[in-house]
Amino acid sequence: MDDAGAGFASLRHILELKPQFVKLDRALVHDIDVDPAREALAAGMAHFASEAGIILVAEGVETAAERKTLIGLGITAGQGYLFSRPQALARRFAMHRAA
């Protein structure tokens, strides 16, 4: 499920669909290390996900401070510029074949 936290409808869909993975919207992740409200909302989502057996994926992680805060909340999966810039699919598949 993509863009969780972007609105009530997405939260309702999580309850109904019971996905294995839920991606936290970039708007929630951005500056989470300096915004107590964002951190509190993500903490609530992390607790819910833990209880429901859902893996949260933080979308748009750009700084080490954001990563540290997310890990402190128990959110250990992420994607974003901190980890890698976007790559063309052909290049990505070629890298996997070479390994």
C-alpha cells in the first residue's frame, strides 16, 4: 500500500486490505527528525503496523538524521536519495545479473 498517512481514505484501505507492506508518504518522513508532530504520527503508525504484522517502508528518506529517527521508531525499511538515486530499470537488472 503506497502513501500511507496522506489521508483518512488510505488508512481505511489499510484496515480493509490488510497489506503486508505499507509505504509511509514522503510528506510524513520529510524533516521527521525536527518535527515532533510528524514523529508522533509515525510512532503511532509504527505501533499500529507492529500490532497488525505490517512492515512499514519510509518513503523519501534523504538525511541520516531522518533515518536515525525512523530507526528509533522501529521503522527499519526505507527508500530515498540517502540510499540511492533512481536508476533506469535496464541498468538495475544488469547490475543484478552481474552479481
